[in-house]
Amino acid sequence: MAPARTRIQESGEYERTPVSTRVFGAILFGVVFLGTLIWGEIPFTVGISLFSAVGAAELYGMFEKKGIGLPVAALLGIAVSVAYVAFAQARPLESFGYITAALIFFSFLWFMLILRVARPTASVSMTVIAPLISGFCLSHLVLLRNAVDAASPNKKGGLWLVLFLIVLIWIFDILAWAVGRKIGRHKMAPVLSPKKSWEGLIAGTVGALGACVPLSLLIQAILGKNKIPWFSPGVALVISVLVCVLGPAGDLAESMIKRDFGVKDTGSIIPGHGGIMDRFDSTIFTAPAVFYYLYLMVIKP
């Protein structure tokens, strides 16, 4: 979930978005995300499904502007994005292979037998990649909540683990953006994302690493006798390291896609921040990594 970005005017110059607009957009997004998370498993799954569908639509919108992919094929990808999240709730893990195989098969079948396009290979690739980035990656937030719930004494630990992860990502992103904006001089990836600096990366890393243990202890204190037994400071530290490494990697990966398609933001649905995928870019690699770390190394079902 990257911090607010500036937009590119038609002249190519940067236009600063008012801070008030950014704050409003952040609050709006936070209320929706945290509201569904706290509400319950099903509302959270529905919320992530909607986020995934909108994110996939944003990606297909970029593809179609370059003549890659068609609206009807985009409907297949959007449906699969929702299916990834829905099946993460109903039939976790084992369903992912079936969904991915069906997505690949029907994408090829659609472009081979029905549609005649100038660049069929690129169109198939774009049809497949959008639901993987949006639906598959974001569905791990649902998997994380449910798996941790199942391994928690009061069946409520998943809410706190997802909240812990998201707060760490926000701490990293906000500090990286603020420090990079003020004192950033050394560019991380000047071609992909000119605004990101090593100074910002260091600030975000220090902030996330410094906050992870106090946050984990606070969560355990709130849970009291129902605390999560395996959620130790060491586990919290590993999650924070994953955030600090894979959050920026996801951010840069999305920047690479946007740079390739000549856009600054994936969309404009969130005031001052861009699209849904602009808010979840730091999550697309982090959420799967944190889930599989906990599922395979810590919870060990």
C-alpha cells in the first residue's frame, strides 16, 4: 500500500496533489479496509473480492489503451480475480491450481478460436497476469486471516495478524515517502520510479523494524489470556523483514508495469492516491510471503 503519488500532466511535469486530498483518500480507504476486516470473515472476503475485481479492471484498462487484450477477455480475468478470493475463503490453497489452470486454458482457447487479434500471445499473457497480480496475491490476506484464526485459541487471531501486517506496511510506506520527499537525494530506481530514494527506504526500514516488536507485544496484551502463543517477537521481526524487502519490490514491480504502459497511476478511484492497485502494490508480494512463512514454518498445520 504505497503512499500518495503525484500525477503526470500532459506536459510531463509533476503536479503535486494537495495534502488534504491525500489525507482524505487515505482515511476513506482505511475506513473501508479496516471496517470489513473488523466486521468479520465474510465481509472481509467480500471487500477483498471487490478490491481484486477493481484492481484487475484497472490493469485491463491500461492494457487496452495499448491495444493488448479486449473487454470481453477482461471479463474472464476479472471473474477469475474474484474466484481466487472467494475460493480462498471456501476451499483454501487446493483450489488455486484448478483456478490457474482454467484461466490459462480458457485464455488460450478464447484467443485461438474466437478472437482474431494482431498480438495474440501478448493478449493471452495480459489476460492471465492481471488476475494473478490482483486476485491471487490479494487472496492471501483472506488466507492469512483464516489460517491464523484456525490456529488461535479464541479464533480471532487472524484479524490481529492482518492488522499487524497492514500497519507495518503503512508505517514503512509513510516514513519512506515522507523522508524521501524531504531529504531523498540518492535514487533507488530512477528509470522505474524517480521519486523513490535510498534515504526513504532506510527510514521506512528503521521504522518498520523498530515498530514490529512493540506492536506484537501490544497485540498480545490486548488479547490477554487468549493471546496467540506462537506470535513471538522473533516471528514479528521476520514478518517485518519481509515487509521491508518485499514491500518495495512490489512497489517497483507495479511501477515497472505502469512505466511500460505510460501511466502514472493504475486508476483514480481513491482521491489523491490513484487506483486500488496503487494502494496495494506493497502488499502483492508481501501478503503471500507472510502467509507461506507462517503456514509452513510457524503454524505448521
